[in-house]
Amino acid sequence: MEDRRRIKRRFLMYYSRVFDAGTEDLIGHLGDITPGGLMLITDQPLAVGWRYRLKLELSEEISPDPYLVLSGTSVWCQPDVSPYSPNTGFKLDPINEHEAEIIQRIVEKYSIR
């Protein structure tokens, strides 16, 4: 698979819960994030090509807001090291400056260096 990322992926050591913003169902846990995309670790494979409104749970260290809601499209899904935890990659819709600052804080605080 060709790697089309412009910003280097930064894996996270803290796996924030991610919910469907419409149904409030837990979708998975945040594995990595950049301003252009993210990867979720899930219990079940997610369909590729679907649009989602993702509600990321935030710690107080990151933001006084408990959640960050982002929209994006699933672009790939493949098994993780464990075949019981598929990974799904998302291309995010354009984000605003406030959302970009929160993502930057997540990367600075929780990325594996």
C-alpha cells in the first residue's frame, strides 16, 4: 500500500476512546492522529468508504472540553498485530485552528517518540 501521508504518523501511548457522535456507541480507541487523519483500533472491522462523525474523548490535560468531534471517511481497514483488533484509517475533513491545536496537544502529550 502506497503511503500518502504528508505528516509523519505519531503512534500514541494513551488510547483515547472514540464514539460515533450520532449514536454515542463506542467505535474504538485512538491509535494515532494528525491534522489530516487518524487511525482507530477497533473490535470489529469498519467498512471502507463510510463517513463518520467521530467523538474523541479528551483528558483534562488536553482540553477543558471533554470531547472533540471530527468528521472523516474511513479509507482502509486491516488487521493489527492481533487479528482480533482491526485498525481503520480515516481521512479527516478540513479542521479549524482550535481543532488543530487540540490535535497538536494530543501528539505532544501522548505520542511515542
